[in-house]
Amino acid sequence: MRTSYKLFGITLLACSIILSSCNSKPKTQETTEKSGEEWIQLFNGKDITDWTPKFTGFELGVNYKNTFRVEDGLLRVSYDNWDEWNSEFGHLFYKDEFSHYLLRVEYRFIGAQVKNGPGWAFRNNGLMIHGQTAESMALDQEFPTSVEVQLLGGVTGQGERPTMNLCTPGTNVVMDGKLFEEHCTDSRSKTQFDDEWVNVEVEVHGGEVIRHFVNGEEVLSYEQPQLDPRDQYFDKLLPADGNIMITGGTISIQAESHSTDFRKIELLVLDE
């Protein structure tokens, strides 16, 4: 009888361990099951047919100097065809617009900055979210009106430089209960040095809260993204009802003088 109870106890313990492991799922996995949606691969690993480039001073669709390209399964912002920089800011727009979602990206900075690139743009790129459409950008416009999730890289021995910061071209947000009108603010992230791959996420809930994550750790949050009345494109983008709040929009990545590789850009639509 003692042997039977012992075997029963071992079996019961094993079942408990199995059930526990099944219930201890990663947060993203739980989100996937709750939403009933699949991750959308914005970058398919083959080409940029779902994306459209826009460079300052050039018509929509011109991929200036073949800056945006796919090589070795990577989406690359490459400056190997450039001799020097002359303020040709570039953005690559995904074809669809989104409102409530989780955006997951893996990136790295590589090589040297192109000649005459601005100092602040060294190892600098961005995930532009809640953006205006590429079609609505002026010919000489440098940045789409959007909320920029700023990607920055550091260099070993040259001090700290956080990534997943916030910049606001043509927009404002609310932070800590107050309207935030400064152009940029740093996150709490650790510096990501040299050419290492970095995993980041942006959790977006329409016109409500937006959160930034680096390697799974939340480093910044804010809410109520809105058009900035001080911006030169404000009147053009203000909707007919006069509502300045932004609840969705385009997603784009930048080209502003430093080569950047992306090996994953995927999105999970969240319930509203």
C-alpha cells in the first residue's frame, strides 16, 4: 500500500509541474491567444514591396541612391552609394495604418556615418508611429508628423546613450499628467553599444498610452499623442472636426545619415 501511495504522489506531482509550465507562458504569447491575431511580418525578409520611400526634395517612391534595400535577409538603410550628406532625410513607409498594436523590432547600427551627416544623427534611426501618410508629405518636408520612437546607439568608451527615446516632430504628448512640448526626451534604457543586435517593442493603445521596451524592460511611457498647433503643417493635417488627438497612423523607419540593419519588424494587432 505504501508503494502505491508513493507512485500516486509522484504521478500527481508530475501532472502539477506540467500544468504549471503550460500556464507560465510569456506575456506576448498570452497576448496572441487573447487577441486571436497572428503576428504580421511587416518585413518579409525578401524585399520592400510593401513599403514606399520618401526623401526630402524627391517625389514619393524615389529610393534615393538605393538607400533602402534588402540584402542577406536584412532590411538595410545603407549609405555605401553616398559621397556626402546634404539633408536628404529619408523615411520608408509601410503600406497599412494601425491604431492598437504591439510593434517588435530587431536592429543594429553598422559602419561609419556618411560624410557631413549631422552630429546628432550619429547612430540614430527611428520608428515613426501614428504618422501622417506618405502621400500627404510636402516635397521638401524633412520628417513626417508623427511620434518618433528614437533608436540610438553607443560606442564603447564614449559614455552613455540611451535608446528608445521619444521625439515629437509636429506632435505633443502627455507625460506624468502634463502636456509635454519638448522635442525629445530620453528613456531609462541602458546604452546599447557598438554593432550588437537590439530587441525593442512599442506597445500602442490608440490615443491612450504608449510604452517603450528594450530587451523586455519598460523604459518609457506617455499618453494622449496629439498634433502640435505650433508646427508649420498643423493646419494642413488638422481634421475637419478640429480634433487634435491622434489615435492611429502610418509606421515608417528613418534614413538620416547612419547605416542601420533591421532583421525583424513585426506587428501584433491588439484589441481596442
